[in-house]
Amino acid sequence: MLLGVNIDHVATLRNARGGDEPDVLTAAKICEECGASSITTHLREDRRHIKDNDVSNIKRIIKTNLNLEMAVTDEMQAIALKYKPHSVCLVPEKRQEVTTEGGLDAASQIQRLSEFIVPLKNAGIEVSLFIDPAREQVEAAAKSGAQFVELHTGSYSLAYKTINESKEFKKLKEAAKIAHDFGLGVNAGHGLNYKNVIRMHDIPGLYELNIGHSIISRAVFVGLEQAVNEMLELVK
């Protein structure tokens, strides 16, 4: 498996005081130098952490892939077509949420997603849908024209070391198989940390894990380079 590092919360810390410390570009370069396969940023409607110029500058300085998480809106589509990241991951977004609370309900908007995805793919941008591990969502992702799904691991992460862990893990494993049967690539992320990430090795064919909060939290104590390297060892 590969490791994509989400650096949103470097920007969260920067924005708490204004200015440019800590610098998200430095964070992106450190993650890249450690071997991260992609740098993920979520450009939210309210710009609560990553800003437009962050996306532009990160795309300019990194040699690895830029993965842009974004809502299914005309504004975000235009931004993606302007900056042309390697990939976009379409996610649900609510202004009042602290972080993304669940997967995109692809099953209820297949037509909208299909139309939204076409110009992105025509621009050479790889498209993924961030979805809950449910058959109807995987099937909808396949019908929409997306090339990848990113399975929402939040419920598994919350259930880790509880009586519900096996049930939640089984959902991920079954959803991954269904996605592969449809010819979709499979990524995973949300809530993964240095303890619960190990079970991702038991899901055949996972391509990339996208992890942010746990790595940035660990970096507060050991530094970003060590935090990324420790997670890379677990992912590999």
C-alpha cells in the first residue's frame, strides 16, 4: 500500500494565529521527501484551513501527486480544472461539521455525479468518491464514471478494540471486493492512526491510505519527518 498524507491541519494551526507559521509548503515537501505517494488537501467552501493559494503553491512545488478533496459544486470543479491536480476526491461537506462525518451519498445523485465527473476526466484528472463501505454506494460510484473509491474508515476506527470492530472491518473488506469486481481502484481513509492502521493489510488490493490528523498530531511530539516515516513503516 501507498501512503498519502493530508496536511490540512498544518493549515489549521497556521490559521489559528494568522501569518504563515507553520508553513504548509514546508510540510508538503517534508512528506514528499519521506516517501509519501501523494499530498492531500481539502479545499472547503469556508476555507477553514487550506486556502486557494495553498493548492496553487503545493501543486507548483511538489513532484509527487496532489490529491484535492472537494465538494461537488461548480466552484470547486472550476478550481480543479484550473489547477489540474493529479486526482480529486469528491466528499460531502457541511458548514457546521468539525470534520467530514460520513461518506458521499453517491447513490442518490448518480446523474449529477456523472455529469460533474466528465470534464474532470477529460482534463486528465483522476476521480475518486469518498463513500461509506456499502454495496449501493460502491455500485453508484461505478455508474458515475469515477475510477476510484476511497472507503470511509471512520466507523471502523471508532470501533477499533470494541465489540463492533469485526463488524465494521467486514464492511470495509466486502466493499473493497465489490469495488474491485466493478474495476474500481480502492483507497481508504478517515480516523486511521498508528494503532488501527495495521488491519488495512487484511483488505486485499488497497492502493493508498490517506491519513492526516494522526500524523500531524504525532508530529507535535516527534517532528513531521519521524511521524511520516513511522506511519510509512506501518503502511508498508
